[in-house]
Amino acid sequence: MAKNPKKSKKIVILTIFQILIVLSLVFYFGYKQLIKRTDISIPNPSKILSPTPKKTDKKLNWEDIKKTVMENHTASGIKQGMIAIPEMNILLPAYNNTFSDEESIGGLKAGGGFLGLDSNNKPADKGWVPGDDSGRKHIYFAAHAFDKTFGTMTDSGANAGLTDMQTDQTTVAPFLDPSTYESNGKITNTKPIGKKVYLADEYGIYVYKIIYQQAVNDQLKGINPLIETKDQELTLQSSMFPKEAYSANNPKNLNFRIDTRAKLIKSYSWDKAPQSILFYFDLNIQKTNARASWFNPGEEEGTN
């Protein structure tokens, strides 16, 4: 008897369909077993494409941060804290004996220093601690700046200290009139204006905002670094360039500096400081910029 071609076709289709079902089941259960195995990982596209972890992703211990901030890296100096200006890549230690030429006991060669200490190298009346409303309110911090136009300047010193407090080192403008060397008073449109400054000491972390810059002469002679001010303020003092500012070409023959004034906007005890601010003082991550290889070579306190 001849086979029914229509019936044979149906059998073939049914067989193919059954095979497909069996293959699907095999694949399904095989895949489930695959992803259950602990020795095989299936990449997660969302993790592969995830952005760089934020700086606050790492939980920082404030006690560890404080310890490294206050750790002494000199032979006999006294560590007083650190200054950070993150937007300008500035992170400097502060020691006593600010104007000493002996790096082993602190001073500018070790990074920078607060001014206004008593004979025992201690804060005269806790005046430089900005969180203390009962004390004086004006704090001075001094650090070196370096001439970027100097012929032998190396990369390691190009941004050392407070060098970047002066945007253009080829002219004394806008701080002074280049023809008369008369002060132009308070300048409020330079690059540092509006930047935040973070001061860390044994008591906590204090946040300032830079409000103006101005030229001052002959360093700090005749100026009381702990002078009372209406608001709690911080002054960062650094050198001014070009070199003519220190030569006979200067009609006033004065030694000019740049004062960068900042106003306190917030303060934290160490245990209350936000993670985002502790991050600025994490010396396991951050680089300090206290050294110029041709002037004060030595080991930086950060990762560099």
C-alpha cells in the first residue's frame, strides 16, 4: 500500500518539533547548572561598565587620618597640622620655627608653618585654632613660592609650596602697578579666588573660602600675625615674582609678598568630619607638594 505523503510530512514536522523541545530543555537545564557552579563566573555587564569609584566609596577612619596628618617628619620640629587646597593640588605640612633655616626643626624648608607662637613653640593663646571663638581669630600660614621662569627650575619644583598663588609670574600686576609699584589693594578676580582651603590640626578640620589677594611688603615686619579680625580668617603668605620685585629696578626697593585671605565658613571636630573632606588628607592616596629638588630636596609626606 502506498504511503500517504501528507501523513508522512506531518510525522516529519512533529519529529522535528519534538527534537527542538528536547534540545531546548537540555540547554535550559544545562545553563542552570552552569551558573550554579562556583568555579565559573558570568560577567555582569553593569559592573564591567561601572564608573570609577567615587572618593567617598572608601570608608576612612578619622583617627588614622589624624594620626598621619600630625605625624612628625622632622628630627626635632613640632608638627602643627596641614593645609589643603584640592582645586589647586596643594597639600602642605605645617611646622613650628617657620623662618628657621634648619629643616630638621621644621620651618618653611619642611613645607610651611603657622605664625604666632610663644617661646616654647606652642600656640601663644590657642589663637591659631580657628574653631575657638574665645581666642584670636586671624591665622597666618607661610610657605615658599618658586620662580617658574628660573632657568634651572625642575618639574619637581614647578608647583611646590604656594607657587600657584600667583597665576602670572612675569608681572607684578594685578597686585602692584608695574610702573610705580604702588599696591592695587584687594584683588578679587584672580584664579585662587573662591577656592576652598582646608586646615587640619590636632583639634579638627576647618574650611575656608578665599575672598581676596593683595600685595604686602617686607615680609611680616611690623605685622602682628595674631591680629584680631572681625571674622575668623586665614592668610596664606607667599613670595611674589618676577625677580625685579626684589632688585634695584624696583623703585620702592621693597620685598613684596602675596597675602591670600580666606574666611572661615565651616569647622568640624575630627570625629564629625565628612568622608569627602577626610579624603583630602588621606596621605595613602594624596600627594604633597612641599619639595623642590634644587632647593629643599627630601621625602614628601604623601604618596609621591
